[in-house]
Amino acid sequence: MSWPEGGAAARNLGLLSRIWHRTGSRARRLRLRTRIILALVLTTLLLSALLSVTVFALTRQNLLNGRENDALATVGFNASVVNRRLSPDIESEALQNLVSTLATPEGSRPVLRVGSDWFQPSFEFEQGDIDERLRRTVEGGTPARMRYRVRDKPFLVIGIPIPGHNASYYEATPLDEIEDTLGSLGLILASAGGGVTLASAGVGFWASRRLLRPLVDIGEAAQSIARGDLSTRLEAGAARELVALTDSFNEMVGALQDRIARDERFASEVSHELRSPLMTLTASLEVMNTRRAELPERARTALDLLTEDVDRFQHLVEDLLEISRFDVGTAELDLDVFNLLEFVENAVSATSQVEVPIICDLVTARTRVRADKRRLMQVIDNLLSNAQKYAGGAARITLGHQMKEVVIAVDDSGPGVADDEKEHIFDRFSRGRQTVERGTTTGVGLGLALVAEHVRLHEGRVWCEDRPDGQPGTRFVVQLPIAVP
């Protein structure tokens, strides 16, 4: 037969269960929304498949049982007619006419065996088409029925023995109509299951989007806060279950904002308070340096150490003041248009104690940029100072030109920066692990943080990477979208 039996249906359900299990293990690595949609789709698919198999099996069984009961009644009636008409002296022509005049349903094919002779009105189904097992059972005196295909057509063949006449009556009832009906039903069920599955995917997408919208809002708010926008707040929304979470989140952000504001005010006020006595101390040191020749050797040594520490302390206070301007939002650009190569050459001459080679192509050498000279000077100064303190000095500076951007790359020959530190090296008070372990640090980690703030104020980018020439060391790259024709 061409219809799934109970075992086939069970195998189909088992296959769906294995797909569910394997897909479920992979779904744990997917996004939450995808997992919700996938779970709903697979559940709908499994239920629709189970319902379709059940409906198909019940419909098939009912159709076949109905056709079989009708065929049994017809075959039993025709067999009784044949039994009454049979006699020892009946002729073959009369038997052929008898078989031809039997009341059979449309499409049914009767076959009569009397002794060794066979009689059938149609050659579409004849004695050779009767299954051997069915024939032996009937000729043994037991009525039997069997469903099988004859020349690729489904038939229900019923055989009844006629005792006392050495005869048996067979009738083949076609089942192609039922097969076509079941084929159409299967197509309809499959289409309906597919449609329901697609609809469930749409419903799952809509429902997951609606249900997960608060989580998405929380994630976006957290990202915004991580980028520095502490004014971000969550709206309460209509879900009462999320009111407590929203309130706690907003209170936490508010407390964080107040804490940072207090720290910023403290740093700014302390820096301003330190600036006045520091200026007095610097002026006093200048006076003492004018009388340096009158001081004894030990006093001159102490004066040099004090001058060095005061200079470093003055740079620290200036860095703190600069950072505080960024924090309170008062940092502004004083833009000028100038030649990049000439500016970098002057900056290196003014800030570096050693000669640093500058590599520049012809296009970049003619490039004029629009930037804040003071801030860009501090960017170059801090990068060169960082290389001098921690990497033995800058190896070279490379200038490049890309569309509407200029690139300033400073290479050093130091031990390099670990991959896990490259993302955080521009954070405030961040110092490399190798620098701390060697004990060579003399700063508090504000130099590169100021570089990042100045570059960000120019709407540019700064990052560090390994040197592209394969030599040991690090390349610090500043990219500024400020190039002009």
C-alpha cells in the first residue's frame, strides 16, 4: 500500500523528536529572541505533524474500513447468487454469462473458479492477478481478503469458497479513488501544517519582540551609559512587573552620576587649589636657580631633584585640570588650518629630546589640516613622552593620508603591549602591566587618556597595535577626519 502504516508514523514522530533534541542543544548558543521563535516554531511543527499524522491515519482507516465493509457485503451476496445458480450440468457459456451479469460496484472485477476453469468478464483483472497466498487460503475453505497492487493500481481482493461445487468466487475492488483522496488530504495537511508553522513564526517574532522589548531597552541604556551618557534613563512602561527593575536601574544610574560629578568637582577644585602654591614654588625655584653658583654641591643636587619633582607635579596638575575640563564639558576646540608635516616637525623639535625620523609621502606632505594646534601638540608630546618613558624612545613617526582623514603613527621599540591591555591602555590611570612590574613608571596614567580625549574632541580615533614591520614594539595610531583639500 502507498499509505503510511502505524510504524511509519511512529518513525516520523521519532525523527521529529530527534530533530527537536539536536536543535535544542544548538539553540542554547543563539540569541534569546531566536530561541523563543525557534521553540514556538518547533512546538507548532511537532503538534501540527502529530495532528496531521493522526487525522491522516484515522481518515485512511475509516475510508478503507467503509470500502471493505461494502465490498464484503457485495461479495457475500454475489457468492450466494453463484452458489444457487451452480449445477453439475451448467455449461461454460452460462457460467460466463453468470459472472458478467453479477451486480458488482462500478470498477469491481469478479472472477469465478469452477474446478480448473476460470471465468472473468474483464482482462483488467484475471486469475493470474490473484495473490497465491490468498488463493491457497480460499481454496482451503476459508474466506480471505488482501490489499495489494496490481500493475501499479491498488486493489482490495476478497475470496469466498463455494462448498459442494469445488468453486470459489473472487472480487477485486479498486482503491485508487481512496488513494487519490488520501494523496489530496496529505497535501492539504502538509500545506496547512506549513502555513500554521509560518504563522507561528510570525506570531513568535511579534510576541518575542514585544516581550523582550524591555530587555532590549535595558541593554541599549546600559550601552549608552558605558559610552559615557549618564543622563540615560529607563521609562517605566506598561509592564508592572518591570517597574521595580526600572526604578532600581534609574536610581543606580543617578547615584553613579552623582558620584562621578562629586569626584570630578573634587579633582577640579583640588587641581585649582594646588595650582597657586605650585606657581609660588616654581617661582621660588627659579629664583634659587639664578643663585645656583652660590650654593654648595649638595644643595645644588637637592635643588635639581626638587626642580624635577616640581616639574612633574606641575604636569600632573595641568593634566588633572585638562581632564576636569573634559568632564564638565567646557573643553572647546580652537581650530586653525596648517600644514600637517610642518606642524609635526615643529612639534617633535619642541617636545622630543632626541631626533625622531618622520616618514611622509608626497601627498601627505602637501596636506593641510584643520585642528586645534595646542591639543594636537599635546597629543604628539604625550605619545613621544610615553615612548621615551616606557619604550626607550620613539623609533619613527609615519604620516599618511586616507580620503578625508590623516593618520599619525608613532612607533617605538619597546616590549610591546599585551593584547588584553590594548583596549584599556587609553583609560584613565591605566598603566601597562610590564611597566609596573619593571618599576619604571613615573606617572599616574593620564597621558594616553588625554590623547584619547583630545582625539575624541576632534571626532577622530586612536588605538595601538603591533608594529607592521614585524619589529618588536608598539604603534600608536591617531586618525583625524580633519583633512582639507
